[in-house]
Amino acid sequence: MSMHQGRERLVVVGGDAAGMSAASQARRLKGPEELEIVAFERGHFTSFSACGIPYWVGGAVPERDDLIARTPEEHRARDIDLRLRTEVTELDVAGQRVRARDVESGAESWMSYDKLVIATGARPVRPELPGADAPGVHGVQTLDDGQALIDTLSRAKGRRAVVVGAGYIGVEMAEALIDRGFEVTVVNRGEQPMSTLDPDMGRLVHRAMEGLGITMVNGTEVTKILTGADGRVRAVATQHAEYPADVVVLGIGVRPETALARAAGLPLGAHGGLLTDLAMRVRGHQNIWAGGDCVEVLNLVSGQEQYVPLGTHANKHGQVIGTNAGGGYATFPGVVGTAVSKVCDLEIARTGLREKDARRVGLEFEAVTIESTSRAGYYPGASPMTVKMLAERRTGRLLGVQIVGREGAAKRVDIAAVALTARLTVEQMTALDLGYAPPFSPVWDPVLVAARKAARTVRGS
């Protein structure tokens, strides 16, 4: 067993953001003489930014290695026994051990643990479509995926690309492909791109995408992916049309990678992610933690578990897990659902609940939308900004904010994220003392203009 010289063994499954920040944090608290740390990663890379892949594909980030926060060598230098290209194939919770397989040789062996961290991440949704596995069809989850896509783009005979899905990844990849000189069509199931926004705000994104020369096809399901005589992708078919394609990128989102956890009988939520307590321990298991894209998190606004695969949360989870596994104490209270993105110079930001989220959890609300500007109207470079705000009926508690604008929209949403966390009402928000000078905002910041209108509406109802 692992009780050699009273040393405990921490086993980490998954070597990206949550897993390796947990390992690093545990190591800060406990030296190698007290705690042995073994981390398994099935890919070639550790601690990389998946969020940066579209910008690498598009050329804004020149080198793949720019996306790596910590190399395997840096982790090993800190006495973390990191095993790349090694996939964990089974968790034996009763026996406190994991079965690992060397991807190259296929050799398998068991390793016992005192403490276990599950950080298996997410897997891209690959639709059950004929042709979805054809050469030229790509997901973009890992650096290996990004490299494969770049190789296809540089070899492609033609310049036609189809992106399936119009969430963050779909929209960002569409722009990256435009930047590489491809003709881009986006096929999207929703009525507007960016279903994390309400459709009235998604329409503004739609307009910006068309402004970039992207062809948007909304409200349409892909039925199959067609291949040519050489077996490579040649088109994407929907119920009504065919869109010729030399390359296809799947941007339909991700699901928690929890097959191992499910097989081991660990508790999963409605979205298929692991359920943890506030200390990120897997519910009902004292010595197993989980974090990152494989867990569900509490949404502090709705009071319900939600699946939010984002690098910000994964790194926070890792810190909390590493602190607890290293003998300290930390908690992760939850999220309010903040996310930002951009299309060309259009910034897209959201936090809290959309209309449909509020309805689903039984909250009644008032919704207001205002047009303002990013700076004082007379100051050079002022550009329009649209702010939509949801407030709870009667109480006036802020429920959500969406902002779309040319500049300053993305970081303004942070004001709302803090307000949501503090459970402010829109009335209280109208008194917030925000930074003002003509180059930065109008006298009434756009968020405050929306808060005033929401406060009036709540009082009037």
C-alpha cells in the first residue's frame, strides 16, 4: 500500500486546468516527503488554454506553445509525477485504486491512492450524423485538435468552411476561418447565434457576423455530412440544402466527460456532471474531489446546479481542491454565469439568467433594454452599446444582464456580476459609484441607465 514512510499518495486524473492547479496547490502546502502526487493525462499536453485555440487557428496567437501555461517539465520539477499519454480506464472506489493504460503500448496497471482528484474535463458533442468522423471534420477541444485543424486548413484544396453550431466556439471559429481566408457558412439550430443570450440580443451578433462576410443559416439542423470519392468531407446537408465544404468545424458545445465516474457509481447531476459539496469533494466521498469541466456548479442566482464549462471556474476549482487535499480548507461557493466573447470588434457579454432561465426556475421578472454609448457622446470614438437587464418582479433583485457593443461592453458586465453576487436590487445599483470621465463612459454609465429604467419598471408594476 501507499503507507511507505507515512507518505500519502494523491492521484490526479486529467492534466489540464483543474487537475494541474490542484496538483500544484497541494504541492505548495505539502512537500514530497509527506505527499506523493501522481497525475495522469491521456493527451500530449498539460495546463493549456483551450479558450485560446480559436485565436491560434485564426493567427492572432502565433505559436501553439503560447497557449501552454506550464509545461510537463515545469510540473515534474516541482515533484509532481506526471504521466502523459496515459489514460485512466477504471476507478475502483472501494479498493482506492485506479487502472491506467499507456496509450502507446497498451500496457495496463493499477495504482492505489489515498486521495483522488477527478478532472477529466469535457468532450465535444459529436452528433450521431453519417459522415461525422470523415477526414476534414474537426472538433476543437485540445491542442492536438487545434493542430489537426490547422494541418487540414493548410492542405485544403478549396477555401469553403462550414461551422456547425453558433455558441462561443462556433462564433469564434467562424471568425478565425474568415481570418484565414476561407468562405464561411455557420449552420445553427437556434433562432439566433449565441444561445447564451436572449434572441433579441443574439440578433445583434447575427448582424455583426454577416458584416464579416459570414453566411448565417439559423433555425436549421444538420442531417448528414457528405463525403467525396476520396472519403474526405465535401458538403454539409440540412433538411433543405447542401453547403459545400472543404473543412467542417463542430462547435456544438461540450458535455462532461464522466463515463469513468458513472461506471464507478459516483453521483452525477441532471446535466451529467459530477456533484460535489462546497469543498469540491464528490458528494458522499471524503477522499475524492472533482473539478473543472466534469462537474456541475451551483448558480447563485437561480439556486440550481448548472453545467458551465469555463477555464475561470476550472482554475478556481483546482485551487480549492489542492488546498483541501493538501490539508488546508477552502470552498467554491458557486457562479453567477458570466461569459464574454467577441465577433470582430463587437463585444458580447452576459451574466446571470436569460429570460428562459428565469422562467424555468419560476422567477417572475421585468426585462428592459436601453441604447447608450461607450463614452461621452461628444468624445471621439464613442460607439453604441445595448444593455438588457432582468429584475425580479416586486423585489427588484437583479437577475441578469446582457451587453452587446463595440468597445467596453465585455468588461462592463463585471459590474453586473458583482451586483448579482451581492444580491443587489436594481434600485441599489442606480446608486453605485462607478468610475467616470468622458473617455470612459457617459455621465450615466450604460449599466446604470439600464438599472434606472429597470427600477422604474419594477416600481410601476
